[in-house]
Amino acid sequence: MKKIINKSNIENELWFSWLTRKLNSYEAFKDFESGKNPEDVAESFISVNRNAISKVLEKFDEEDKYTLDQFQKLTECEWHVFRILKLQLESRNKVRFVDFKKDKK
């Protein structure tokens, strides 16, 4: 994979390391608290990092595209895991206990 120069121009790093670092430092939860949906938060992230992302994309090769595709599949998988866990928690909260020892009238 090709390397890119990060914003400070001090060191080289792989594009996915740069992206992970930027995403982890992005204050997405502030946007969520203000009522933005995930798509809007993603658009804001892209807008804030537009120039650096443009430089990254200029250097993309086929291996980078393949890696990006694999990361996308992984994040989709993670989303499904979280969704399943959420559904299991919701269904667990809906379980009602029946006292079978009670006499029926």
C-alpha cells in the first residue's frame, strides 16, 4: 500500500491508519447529541477533512481499493453484530414472567 504524508507533514503513515486516527479523534457524539443522524455526521467528517481525503484518494491504487472494500465489509459486519445485540436486549426486556402456581378462576 502506498503511504501518504499526514497533515502535519512530519511523518508518513498508511492511509487507513490516518483515517482511523482521524475518525477516533472526531467528536461525533457531540453531533449525535445535537440531533444529527449518522449520515450527517459522516458528511461533516468528510467536509472537515476534505483536503486531506482528496490527497489520499489521488494516491489510491488497486490494493488500496481492495483494502477499503474489506474495511467496509468489516464495518457492515460490526453494524449487524451491534444491531443483533440491541435486538436481543430489547427482546429480553419484553419477557414477561407468568406465575403458573396461581389458581385460575
